[in-house]
Amino acid sequence: MKLSFKSTPLQPLHDDLFDELGLKVFIKRLDKMHSHISGNKWFKLKYNLQEAEAKGHDSILTFGGAYSNHIAATAAVGKINKIKTIGIIRGEETLPFNPVLKFAKKNGMELFYLNREQYRLKNTDEIIRELENRFDKFYLIPEGGANVLGVKGCTEIIDDIGIDFDYIFSECGTGTTLAGLSLSLKNHQLALGIPVLKGAQFLEQDIIRLMTDYKLEFGEMNDASDHINKFKLIYDYHFGGYAKSTNELDLFIAEFIKKHGVIIEPVYSGKLFFALFDMAKNNYFKPNSKIVLLHTGGTSFVNQ
Ligand SMILES: *Cc1c(COP(=O)(O)O)cnc(C)c1O
């Protein structure tokens, strides 16, 4: 497997607000991991790639929307490791390709489209059988890398943080990253998740299921009950839903980039960073808390 690990910086985030409240805030720059396999995608794909290779597969099939960072990352991983990739994309083909799909294609990914109705059924035996008939044998990675091997990779994010902290923050799509984080926390630590989807209350059960499956497969214990209190989802910062934004969020992002020189964007990291400042203002955190924000990337296709 040629997906080499690279240690990424833990960068202090200074702001008068945090000084006033006595908070110590750090950004874990997972976005610096790789230009297109950024952040959590590297961790979610690591063991999946190993498994595909161990089982002798020469192709990987996965799913995503037309703007999916997971699709781009999988294509890049395939190219580096000389393993064929197939991307099953939600919706109709639209030409010319957007930057994500253009990148996927350039990295050798074969693209195939399912209409929204079929896409909704993508995990059913019927659709999988159809895909098997069309593409022959492949290693399947669920949408967003949301399986136990994805979780296993994400349990290792904390190993490279190097300080003791009270809170670790991540935005959530499938919640796989938050599941991995939660499983690796100490007793006094809490993982806070900011869903970027509207009405994402289902995520809580999804995360518990991922943690339970992980424990059954790799853990000494039989369930995840000792870890389900290790995460909390904050539903107030979706800004209207996936890839939706507001003037307030756009303004916050522009000011943040100008002040701190760290690129964030409106789909994921912008919502996370906004949440931190807003929760701090509302005295969510006790004085002297140490807070780590995961910057999980998603910026490679910004401004293209
Ligand atoms: C894919 C992605 C996420 C979603 O991670 P999950 O593990 O699915 O919750 C969050 N942030 C960025 C930048 C991503 O690319």
C-alpha cells in the first residue's frame, strides 16, 4: 500500500474571544495530509485499501454525489496504488464535468450514474447485483467510507495530536470520523460533531451502529456502551443543509481567512469553525478548556 502517513501540524488559534474566556484552541491541520486525499479521507481509506489488496481485488467501487470529496480521494488513492476505481455518482451526468469529477476522471476513475431513486437503493442487494453484473468483481466501499475499516482508520487520528485536550471538534457527513474519534478518547474528553446536513438526527444512531460494529469486529468488549457518551451532536449549524450557505456564514468565512490565514470553505469547515466561535460566545466551554478542531480539508476544489 502506497499511502504513506505524514504527520500534520497542530496550530494554535489565537483570538481575543478565546483569551477573554480562558480557552486554548488548536487546529489540527489534517487538510495538510495530501492535496486531494485530505484529512479524514486518508484515514477512512487506509484500511479499506489494505483490505482490497489483501483480498486480491483489482478494483474498488464507491458512491458519492457529484461534489463528493470522497470520490476525488478514492480516485487519487486508486491512481497512486494502481488499482482501478469506479465511482457511482448520484444523479444525471452533466457536462462539462465539475472540478471534482474532472479530477476523478483524470485520475482514471470510471464514472457511472444512478438516478436519485436508484441511488437511494444503492445498498440493496438488487442494485449491488446489477453493479456486479456490469463491473465484475470489485471491493465495495460505502458512500463516505462509512464502514468499520473507515472507523478503524479514524481511531488513529488522535495518535498524531500530541496534547491532552478536553474537546475535539469535527463536522459530520456520515459520522464515521466522529465514531473513530469517540472510540479513542479518554474519560475526560468529549467529541463534538457538527452535522452539515439539515435534519441529521439519524446520525446519532448511525454513529452508535458504526461504533458497535467496530467493537464487535476489533474490540475486546462486546458493545460500544462505554463510548456512546463520548460524543455529542450539535444540530444548530447546518445553515440550511448540505452545501447551503447564508450571508452570515460567507462573511464569517471571509473574515476568518483574512484574520487567520487558514483556508476554510462553506460546505464543511466553515460551519465547524463558525460553531466553535458561536458556542464559545454562548459560554458552552468551561474556562481553561483545551479544544482541538479537526480541519479535515475539503478545500482542494475551492476557487476552481
Ligand atoms: C468527507 C468530509 C467530511 C465528512 O466526514 P464523515 O466521516 O463522513 O462524517 C467532513 N469534512 C470534510 C472536509 C470532508 O471532506
